[in-house]
Amino acid sequence: MNDTTSIRTLIVDDDYRVAEIHAGFVGKMGGFEVTGLAHTVSDALIAIRDTRPDLVLLDLYLPDGSGLDLMRRIVDLPDPPGVIVISAARDLDHIRSAIAQGAVHYLVKPFGFATFAERLNAFRDLRLRLQDLGARHAEADQQEVDSLFQLMRTGTIAAPPKGQSSETMKLVRDFVRRADADVSAAEVARGIGVSRPTAQRYLSALAQQGSVELTLRYGATGRPEHRYRATTSD
């Protein structure tokens, strides 16, 4: 995937009107841009090779072949795009084939903007998580792998403890993982813009889950300072 700010999106649908509607949906979302519209397998192949999109919104019924055929032909490209299937096909053969070919999500027509946005935001979050791992040259531990696959399936990461925010949990976890050394609750609080007690509460929850490790730093006097670092990969 390209390391650009906006997720470059190609829309492939044989119905010109539907393609324009989906382009309008993409245009309403922050962080995405439409690179083009294609209405056949052959046109889609040319567009993918010329514009190298990050994401393809793919109909399965195309006049010169199946969207599944297109997926088989692009999988071996040097930097293949992610694919979200958008189709009226509800039969298990199409669904199984789409999964086998690597579709990230499968949207059944018709649907509303909220459902559309949910799937695209899940793709964006997955992409960002993968980019973060790549930037840190990190190997994913089992919890990270589980979280990535859950994000693909449901569009959400594992729920935090009751009364805590998934987004804040992710901010705290990612801050600790990006840190060059162990960090304190105060450092996390300053880094992500929350209070120290809030940072401490989330760090404690992450430590209980095994996502971060707690160590104690002893000074000359007073209580030991709690320090946190990312867990090592299995």
C-alpha cells in the first residue's frame, strides 16, 4: 500500500449511476480520495496498473468477466490494493470465493452510507495499524495478530474494560509501543493529552491484558515509579 495521507480508492462497477453514488460516498469521508471509476475488468486492470490505488471497491458482475477474476489477476502485483467487494451476490459460492481471493470486506447491495463508512473506516484503521508495525520494524505478537484479524472481521478492536474508551485504549497502547524506552503514566498523559489518572487507569488495564509490561523504578526516597513498556513478541 502507498504511504500517502489519503487512501486512494478506485471504484469498479458496471452501473455508471451506482459508481457515481459510491464516489459520492467516498467524497463525504475524510482520509479517502477517488482515483477513478472503471466499469469493466479490462478498464479496472489498466486503472490499477496506472494509478496504483490503495483500495478497490469492486462489483462482482462486470460485462467482460467477474470481479473475482480481477482479484485473481491483481494479487501478484508488486503492491496489490486492498479490495472491498460491493455486490448484490448473496450466494455462498461468491462469498467463499471473495474470502479466498483476499477480500477485506463484503458489502451486500443495497446499503446505506453508515454501513459503507463503517467498512471503509475499518480498512483505514487496519492500514494504519499495519503501517505502524512496519514503521517500527516490529513483529506482531499474538494479541496484535488477533486484533488485526478482528478489525478485518468486525471493524473494531477488542473491547476495553467497562467504562473505558476503545479509542483512548488504542492511543495509550500505541504511544507505549512507539516509545524508545519505558514510559510513565505522566509521560503518556502528556503525550496523548489526557489526565495522569486516566493514563494510569488505561495502562493498568493494558498490563492486565498483557499488552504492556510494568516495571518499578526505585529512587532514593519515596514510592517506586511505575514504568511501562511494550511486551516483546512471542
